[in-house]
Amino acid sequence: MTQTSPQRLLWRDVTVFDGLDSGAEPMAVIVEDGVIASLTPMRDFDERRADGCRDMGRGGVMTPGLVDCHTHIVFGGGRADEFEARLEGVSYEEIARRGGGILSTVNATREADEATLFAAALPRLDAMIADGATTVEIKSGYGLSVADELKMLRVARRLGEARPVRIVTTLLGAHALPPEYRDDSDAYVDLVCEEMIPAAAAEGLADAVDVFCEKIAFSVAQCERIFRAAEAHGLPIKAHAEQLSNLGGSALAARHGALSADHIEYLDQAGIDAMREAGTVAVILPGAFHTLRETQQPPIEALRRAGVPMAVATDANPGSSPLFMPSLMLNLACTLFRLTPREALAGMTAHGAAALGLGELGRLREGAPADLCVWNLDSPAELAYAVQPGRLRHRVFQGAVSHAH
């Protein structure tokens, strides 16, 4: 994927969705030196300002570059056989007895070297980039040993060097219990706190630390230990919480100033209140809800009333959300969870950036970094309304065009 060098770029007559809302009148937008230099209503635009600009055309919809704030795209192997087996009536328990489920991905990831993991992840990342993503978070969590978790994070960093995209890395050592710690979860938590987090911090491989707070994973008390270890190394925290039951993981994460609590289908009012007070973003993951055919919806209306910002992400992973198309999530967030198109798009721009602690991103305003997309659309709502690849006209990353169609 080629990327031109930064230059002065001019779009005319575009409808601008600024990350939170869209304006009512067509705009002229100039990008220069990697930032948005001006946003001007067409009726006020002085054509002399076009001198020296590369003319990028007229019309369409401009949005911030999409921010996918929750993914697991670095992994070994695949789980299509399990998908097929489930549809043929084989139970989750039987699949697990056969060595399937998350531990099959752990085994495949442990066996793969960095080059193999990189080669497997690159097409997944390319699909996201082709769909307008300019920032992608990538979690570890399929290594479950110090060496293998660091291996995953190194691959994630390499992906960001190989493509014009911003990669944010998250250490998810507390994703599941590895087989060697099956009967001693506290000892594994010791490993995460005393060895894994310090090693990732020392190598600069993790931008945040995540946990899976659930009955099938880690308890509230264990997650709090991990949060404290992360805090001791200056790393922000996140949580997979309230996906399958209400343990209070979101409220715990909020009390520790978490950037986000993700999934949250079983989130209660106490958790919502704690998140509102802490400024913790609620990350909505309709891909997993869809793939697992869940029925418990997140408390969207209660989050809306409380003013808790809602991000939307793919949760791209081999088991519960093998979906690598960010714009599809806009549609699913609307159809499954009844977000409005505006809320869904804000969830994958301004609020997605906030969920990563990158508040300067996900917005179109003068002086902001020029990560943006221009779409062959008449209105922003069309991005969520239709599932249709090929609508991306221009993708600009750090002021340089990396996609032109």
C-alpha cells in the first residue's frame, strides 16, 4: 500500500462529520503539514486559498479516520472448523473437550513464530485499512506466557511500522487461564503482575493493560491486583466486563480510572454511574453479540441518559467475532443495539479515540491531526445504513494520502 508524502490538499463541497455531528452546509477543507489547516463553509471560501493545493475533488462525505478501539487480530491458526461444528449441533463443551475454543488459538499462537503471526495478521489489518481505519488497537491474550504475550505485542508494533496506520497495543495477559495454570489461577495472576506487566513495560511494548473480568476468566479481586500492577508501571487500564454476567468489573475498572469497559451487556446502573463519574468509555461490540447469537443487549438507553460516551469496535478475533470490517459494525450497532447512525459513527471516531486515551484523534477541527476519510456518499448516515465495500474515495493518514479511488 503506497502513501504519498504530506502536501497541501483541498476538498470542496464536502459534507463534514466532525466526529460528533455533521454540519448543515458544504465545506472546503485544506490539509497541510499533517494537520487540518482550515474548515470553511463554501460560501465563505476564498479561491485564492486554493493556490498551491492539490485538488482532491468535490462532494462526498468527510469523516475522521475510523478508530477500531478493540481488536485481537494477532493470532495463530483459525476456528472455522469449530464454527462449522457448532452449526452441525456440536456443543461448546464437546468442542472444548476436543481441544477447541480459546486454548486451540493459544496453542496455535504459541507454536507460531513472529514472522508467521505477522504474515497472518497483515491481511486482516489491510482489510480494516481498506475500510477506512486509521487507528487500530491490538490486544495480546493468546500467548498466556511472558514470552508469547511479548511476541504478540512485538508483532502488533511491527504491523504499525509496515502500514500507514496507528497501532495501539494492549497487554491482555489476563484473558484466560493457560493449561499449565488450570488449577491455580492466583499463581497465574502472580505471573501477570510480577513478570508479564513489568517485562512489557520495560520493552515499551504495551500502551495499556486489559483484563477479562468474568466467572469463566478472572475475579474482581484478581483483576484489581492486575490494575494495581499496571498502575505501578504507569500503564492505563481497560476491562472486558459484564459480557456474560454482572460481576461489577466495569465499576471496579471505573474506580481505577479505566479508559474503557468493553462488552458490558449485563452492566447495571451502579456500573453506569461509576463510569460516568470516572469518564470511562463504554465500548459496544456488536460483532460478538451477532456471532454468538446473544440476546442480552447492553443498556444503551441508560448509557445515553447518563451521558456515558459509547464507542463501537469490531472485537475482531478468531472465535467470537471473526469480522474485520469496521463499517459493518456501524450497521450492526444500529440494527442490533438501536444506536442512531450519528451515535454509531461517533462511536468509531471521537469516542473510539477517547477509549484509547487519544482525545486529539477522531475529530475534524482546525489544528487536529489529519487522519480522515472521504466517502462516495451523500450523507454520513449512509455509512451505517448500507454494508457496501468500495465507498472509500480517499483515506488520509497523518496528512498523506494512502488510498485514492
